[in-house]
Amino acid sequence: MIPEKSDASVGQLLGTLATDTGALVRQELRLAATEMTETAGAAVHNAGLIAAGGALLHLGCIAFLAAVIAALQPYLPLWSSAAIVGVMFAGAGAAILLTGLGALRRLDPLPRHALSTINPTGFERKEAVR
């Protein structure tokens, strides 16, 4: 644009500064959008794991539950064997769901890389005063 900056007028220098600043802001916004898209993709993946785990757990529990209850019937009353097996499967399902939810909670929704390029000292989360 400007052949030599030493010969440029103040207006030309300010124009160049505005153009460069605009380009930098657009690049940072693209970086933040890319980072947010990656985070959203990970969240969708983890939500899919939760749904698939829950569905498979449900189907497997129904089939296995009937078999275990039938196997325990000679030793225990039917209601007792059904209660024992139901509690076991509920505990296993809760463990799987909590694992998926924990993975979702650990995702950081902020575009930390983009924020660290804006603030050279790094982004630090401000703690609320109680």
C-alpha cells in the first residue's frame, strides 16, 4: 500500500493501522469460532456416548434381568430376586451416566487459546467475591 512508511502522512499511517487492526480482529474472531466449534464437537460426542450407553444399558438390563430373576427364583421369592437385580443394574447405569456427565462438565467452553493471544499474560478466570 504505502511504498515507504517514513514518507507516509499521518493519515496514511492511521489508515494502515486501522486496516491492520481490523484484519487482526477478524483473525482472532475466526480463531475463537474455530475453538468454540471444536469444544461443541466434543460436547456432542460426549452426549452421544451418554445416550448410547443409556440405550444399551436399558436393552441389556431387560434381557439379563429376566434371566437372572428366573435363575434366582428357586432360591428366593420372585419379588426379592427382582429387587436385588434391579438395584444392581440401577447402580451400574448410574455409574455410566455419571461418567459421561463428568466428561461434559470438564469441557472448557471458553476459547482459551484465542483469549491468550489477545491478552499476552494469559487468561485468568476472575473468582467471584463472596
